[in-house]
Amino acid sequence: MNLPVNAQEALSSFEQAAGWEQRARLLMQWGERLAPLSEAEKSEANRVHGCESQVWLVAEQQDGQWRFKGASDARIIRGLLALLLIRVEGLSSSELQQLDLPGWFNQLGLGRQLSPSRSNGLNAVLQRMAQLAAGT
């Protein structure tokens, strides 16, 4: 499967990271790249349930491709969210539903760092994306 440009960039930077310290720093940097959400976008309707941290997700579809914006109050989650968003950038609804999320984070070398609650939270985000893409 072809990766979006930003996802390819992330993958190569994470592959070059020497260990968890460097990956954690990269994670924070990717999190800082997230475009901020407006206060209006941080509404209850956009909040993702199933995450221990506060996470918001906003979706719009352009020409059959999905664009997502997200935010979180937790730095690690913000970084993971950023990496998830660049991975799904421009996917169609069916591609979104077939995404192997654990596989993507394993490729980045982050799979082992995902605690069950973080993993559940990211799956909740992915499920929410799929729901939005399915129009539910």
C-alpha cells in the first residue's frame, strides 16, 4: 500500500531513531505539527469517547477523500494522533476501514510503547473515523 508523503517522511525519521528516547522526542514534534482546533471544534459532539485523555476529531470529505483534524490535551496522545492522521490522509472510506493500525505503529517502532489504554484510545479514534466516513 502506498503511504501518503507525510507518512513516508514520518516512517523514515522513526526508522532512523536510535531508541525510545529519540522516538518519544519525534512523537512530541509530530504532535506539535497538528493544526490547532478552534474552541468551537472542541465540542462534545467532536469528542472521541473511549480515550482516557481528551481527544477531539473533526472530519471533512473532499472529492471522495477524507481529511481529519484532531487535538488532545495529552502530549504523547497528540503525537500518536498526528501519526494516525498523516497515515489516513486522503484515504477513501473503504481504505480507512481496512487500515491496519497496529501494523502502522509497529512499522514506526512504537507498537511496544502503546499501553493497552493508549492502544484502546487510538482504536476508538480509528473507529470514530470509520463512523464519520460511513456517515453514522
